Amino acid sequence: MKLRLRYAKLGKIRFTGHRDTARLWERATRIAAVPVATSTGFTPRPRLSFGLALPTGGESVAEYIDIELAEPLTGDDVDPLLLRASDALPVGFTVLAGEISDMKRGSLQETVCAVTWELTAPDGTDVQAVAERLLGAETLPLERVRKGATSTDDVRPQIRSLRADDGALVAELTTNGRGIRPAELSALAFPGAEPLGIRALRTHQWIDHDGQCREVMPLDDDVRLASLGAATVVVPAGTVGA
């Protein structure tokens, strides 16, 4: 049996990398008395697995963790556990939803097929024109450096959709192959713009279900907006993750 949780990572905690986030979750599950199964061997580790890594500096209301359980839980156990886990995490992390899932489900790393990002545009930007320009391009060459070698990739096929929404560019991007990072999309959308002040927010992770993309764990709009509102009041817009 697994417990799948959806959580937010907002504000200053966005500068915590993926490995440190995993350590924070290990600590939180101990404090919250979550019955986590552990690996065997000389150095047992809690059996935790995550969705796609969030780039450092990016924020999200659609992060996921699968917790393999050492003992069964019932539906009545979930809500109190969510509260304990949220309380055990640093400020900026909030557990938004949870459900008991089948062990037979594929891992999030394997099943996520697309993600949705919101990039806050620089003041005065015609975001609709930006979306139309990128969608209308036959190719979008992007120069990348990996292990000291430079290559140029056409990332246009990885952009599924783009739209303007209240001063933000909302992009649905596939995760096939080497996905587009928000910093890379920002460079294509707003060339020459100062990355400071561009907020990169991941709002959805989508999984393939019988040929259809569906959200991993849907979230009520009021819960999502409440989590965003609390963070937006406290923390100004930050840098786009690299």
C-alpha cells in the first residue's frame, strides 16, 4: 500500500534543491509518525519516491510524493496524517491532498507525460503575442551545454500549448526526452529580459491514462488559490529555476 500526497512548495523554500527536499520529507515522516516502509540492508532508508524534480528556484502547487507504507491505513487515517505532515515541514511546504493508492501503479517518474507552468511576464509584455509567436514557429532551436559539450535542440515539438492568462504565459510541456526547463522557456519567450521578477510556478503534472492525459491528483480551485494567496502576500516574485 502507498500513500500519495500532493503538496505545494512556495516562497523562499523554492531555493531548496531536490535532494534536500527529500531529506526534509524523511524528517517530516518521522516527526508525523507516518508508518513508512524501509529498504533492507546495512543502511535502511525510507521508501519514498517523488514526481519530476522541481528546478531550484521554481515554485509549485503540484508536487507529489509516494510513501510506501509498512502497515495499512484507512481513509479515516489520511486527513489527520496530512495535518501532521504539514506541521512537520518547513514554512513554504503545504500538504494539499492525499490518497491511498495501489502498489501496482507505475512510478510518477515513469507515468508523468506533461507538466504545466505559469511564467509571470515582464511588465508591458504582450503575452498573447508571445504565445502566438512561439506556437507559430516551425522550429525553436535551443543551445544547451551538457557535460561540457554544446548541442542545439529543436524544442518546438515539446510545447503542447501556450496561452496568456492575466499577465502570465501558461505553457503545457511534454516530458518526453529532455524536457524544457522554465528558464529555457523564459529565454525563448522573453529574450533579453532580466530573469529576476519572473515567477515560475508549476501548476500541474499530467499522467497518461489510456491514451488521455489526466492530472495526477486533481485539486479544488479554492484549495489551490488559497495556497497561492498565502504565499504571494508573504514572498515577492523570484527567479526562474535553472
